[in-house]
Amino acid sequence: MASVDDLFDSTFARTSVMAILRGYTPERTVELATRAWELGIDCVEVPIQSPAAVEALAATVAAGRDHGRVVGAGTVVSLEHLQQAVAAGAGFTVAPGLDLTVAQSSIAAGLAHLPGVATASEIQRAADHGMHWVKAFPAISLGTSWFHGMRGPFPQIKIVATGGINAHNAREYLEAGADVVAVGSALEDPTQLELLAALMPSPSTTAP
């Protein structure tokens, strides 16, 4: 049986950056996602907090299918959101917090789930339910010392730093212990994707 974490293991083995495309039109979301994929940023999340956002997710899922990329649904905080994510064809779900009902329902529907955490207790609960990839949120408030601190008791946990991350501070969080950085509102600056791509490992370092 496939692990809950298989999708994240395989996707994040190729990229240390995730793009969060929130609040754009479907056309602009697809445009930004395509640019991210071209730069090697394979992982794209589209938060779904409105009907327009669900449309943007569905359009990006369709574009991702053409490019061989899986697209996730973000800010999935209810079973209604989960149903919308499944209907749109999302490949995984992301939440700002740890809701075990949403998490387990997502996994049961065949979608990997990335839960939000901010404490050691939440990391333990996620791991106890088979989720070894978590989203540290809000990363900018937790600070880099949080990532250093959590590495000791939880060496097996993979952490995505989310919230307040941009191309200028992303490296600090990666060096502090984050496995992946997720960038959202900073992408309103059109130069961010190119700068973030510079954080990606070069082909020579990832080749077998």
C-alpha cells in the first residue's frame, strides 16, 4: 500500500520550493504555474477560498496534466473544501492547521495531505496519523530558531516553511532546517519566481 507521504517524497525530491498561487484569475494562475514549472518549481498549490479560486484550481490542474505536473488545493479547512478539491482534480491538499477529520478524509479520498503545525504536539499528532510531511505556519512568526529546535526531537519529519517566505529570506529557512519553502504573496513581484529558481539544486547535484 502506498504511503501517505509518497507524493511529497517524490515531488520534493526534485524541488525545494513550492509556489502558492492565491487570488489570481484562472488565466493568471495558469500563467504563473506554467512559468514555475518551466523554472523547475514543480510543486504548485492553489488555495480554494471562493468559487473563483476553485475555477483557478481546476484550470491549473488541467494545465498541469498537460505538463505532467500534479497541482494541490490549499486552505482546505472543511469537508466541503475537500469535495471541491477532489472534483477539481487536485493531487494533494494543504491546510493551515491540523484537522484530523479533514486530513483523514483527504487521505481516504486518495489525496496526500499537508497539515499545518506550529507546536511539537501538533507534529506528534500528525506523525501518529501517518503524516511525516508538515507545513510550519506561519513560518515568519515561528522564526528560524523554531526549525533548528524541532530538528532535534523530530529528525524524521519533513517540514515545509510557509507564511512570510520570499526569495530574500528563503535560504535562511532552508539552512535552519526546513526541507521546502512555500512562497505565496511574494509572487505578486514578478521577479520572485526567477530568484527562487536560483535556490534549486543544479542538475549535476541531483543526477544519480
